[in-house]
Amino acid sequence: MLRMFDIVFSFMALLLALPILVVFIPVLLPKGKNFFFVQTRVGSFQREFRMIKLRTLPPGTPEVATHLLNAEDISPFYAWLRKTKLDELPQIWNVLVGDMSLVGPRPCLPTQKTLVAARLKRGIFDIRPGITGLAQIQGVDMSNEEKLVCLDEKLLKDISVKTYFKCVFKTVF
């Protein structure tokens, strides 16, 4: 049932996001940057997939968790894109094709070995990763792995239509 919501909402969201993405193309392309950033992430059952985001960092920036980046690498405009989460709009495609869900634990990088091991131990990889989840609506990011994994586990145990919509609405509003 949740997969059906993912398909319907991601299709509608792609239609709504398309004009936003078209507006940003002229802003980003003159600077010589590729518009999209594709990164390998760990998905359900530890299967790696290619997650799509808007590029907000200079090409060649190391593939590390966001909290490990140098803040001066991010211009004010790109910081705004990240703060508003507009850089994650292309992930709607990942939801539509089934790599992700709208609601689930945020997909981690394969290089985040401690986080991967903790999630594996608690069965977090049994569900699709998501654009949002309990950790995101509570402001917990990957810099606090212990709290993140606890919230991921709570989401895993409590995933339902009610939890799904709660996370989506709290993220949007």
C-alpha cells in the first residue's frame, strides 16, 4: 500500500517539481556545473543504487557525509538550496523507480561503515530508504549515528499509513 502512495505522490511531485528544476537550469549551467549530482548510496537489503540530487558543491568535492564537508565550499545560494531541501527534488525519480520511498531512513554512503553496520544489525535495510523519516522531522542527521539508528529502528517498527503521512506532512509543513 505504501508503495502505491510512493508511485502516485512521486509522479505528482515530479510534475510539480519540473517547473522548479527548469528555473534552476539557467542559474546553474552558466557556471559550468553539471545540473545533477549522482551518488552511490546504500538502499534496501544493502543494495547500492544511484541517488540523484541537484549539484550544490563544486565538482571534485569528496564523497563524504554532508556534516563532514567544509562549509566554505557551499555558496549562500547552494546553502539555501540545501536548507530548503530543494536539492533533493530529483530524488523523487528514485522514489518513482523504486530505489527509495518518500518515507524511510535516509540512504547512507557505502563509506559510512559504522552506520551501515549499525543499520544492518537492527534490520534497517529491510525497508526502502526515504527522502524523509522520523529522524529528518526531528532534525537528526548522520552526524549523530546512534540517535539516527534508534529513530530508523523506531520507523521500521512503526511504519504504517499513519506514520507515512505524518512524516510527509511534517516535512512539507
